[in-house]
Amino acid sequence: MHIVTTIAGSDSGGGAGIQADLKTFQELKVFGTSVITALTAQNTLGVSDVLPIEVSFVEKQLKALIEDFSISAIKTGMLFSSEIIQSIAHILAEVNIPLIVDPVMIAKGGESLLQQEAIEALRNYLLPLATIVTPNIPEAETLSGRKINSIADINEVAQILLQTGVQCVVMKGGHLEDKCYATDYVFFQDGRSFSMQSTRIATKNTHGTGCTFSAALTAFLGLGLPIEMAIEEAKKFIQLAITHDLSIGNGHGPTNHFAYQQYKDSCEVIIHET
């Protein structure tokens, strides 16, 4: 049995955060464990409140898992504060486990899920430990301090992020102004890069896409897939989750975490080597 861990916030609406991660893990047949960093009161219409967990209790959750389980991959999502980030980084620096960092900053409705001072802590303490970081365009801009207006900008920002020590950058292109395709860009420390292109789906039901993509990536790495294959399969997972959405709630509804096993043979992702 492959065991993976998510360190993230709880989404009471079930579309993102811990709940989305555990659903994704279950769908991909890995055993999911969790460390909760914050509680949120939210639904598809937005986040109405956030209650952070005491740093010492976050530490106790993570140490309890590491002491007992043979964990094959870990992901982080909503970490909320610099104190939580630094405490997690201190613990993870002592273990040799693949780490996927999803730098969750803003909720779908625009609410901030990461304190301003935590951004620097994320960049300085967690990214140097990470195997992969998975920012969307606004998150990549915030982490790098650079605006992205072109493919050339994407390349430059990726190099800035790689300088932190992270082994691989997956820059998600959902925010790019391309009405036909959703293209993600992947960069490695050794200079290799490629892009992944899939058909853009016209839907408002995209709540939790970042969490779900990084959770799928964590599961595939935990199962032992090579990094490039894990990234490609995670792209298929989220593409299918968006394509076959659930249409629940009155706002930005969740993706369908159950679509991959049923439809995976019909999903096409075009890979372009660069």
C-alpha cells in the first residue's frame, strides 16, 4: 500500500483543500493521510471565515504521521502563515520524501488564504525542499515578483523559481488568455522543458482545480511513476475532472474527482517538447 500525505486547509464545501486531496488519493488507489493547517467556512459562493490551527498542533500532526507511516510523497496546499510554513519546513528537512508544493494564495472567490509575510517564507524555506512546485500564473507572479504577459515571461519566471532550489516548476496556464486551449509549462533544473496542451472547457465549475491537480501529481509520484509521466497523468486527471463536472452548488462548483477511472482512455493531452 502506497501512503501519501496532504498538508493543507479544510474546505467545508468539499471541493478543494484536504477534502479534494483525499478524494483524489482514494480515486488513484493510494492511502491518504492529512495534516490540517486551517479550517475554512466556505461553499461554492466563497470563503466566509478562516480559522488557523495552532502551529504546535500542526507540528504534532505531521510528526505523528512521519513516526508511524512509510510515506511515499507529501503535498502542501493552504499553509496560511509564515510560522506554519517554517515549522513544516523544519520537519520536512529531516526526511527524504518527495514534496509537491501547491502555493495556494487566493480562493476562487478572491479571498486571501495566505498571509503576506508567508509568501517570503514559502519562497525561502519550503521551495528549496520541494521536488515540484505547481503555481498558477498569479501565484508565479507573486512568488517571483515579475509580471507574466508572454511565453518569454513564463520562461523567465520559471528560471527565477528554479533558483530557489526546487527541482521542477509546473506553471499552470489556466489564467492565460487562450480561448481554445489550457496549456501548462514544465521546467526542470537540468534545462529540460515541455508544455502540455488540452482543450479549454467552458465552465464555471473549477473550484479546487489546483488542489486536485497537485493531489493527483502526489498520488502518481507516490505510486512510483517517473516525474514526467506523473505530471502528464495528473494533467489528464484534472482535465477529465473539469470536463465531466458535477454541476453542484450555486457558485464556482467543484470538479469531478471520480471521472478519471471512467474516462481516462478518452483523454488527450498534447505534449510539446521545447
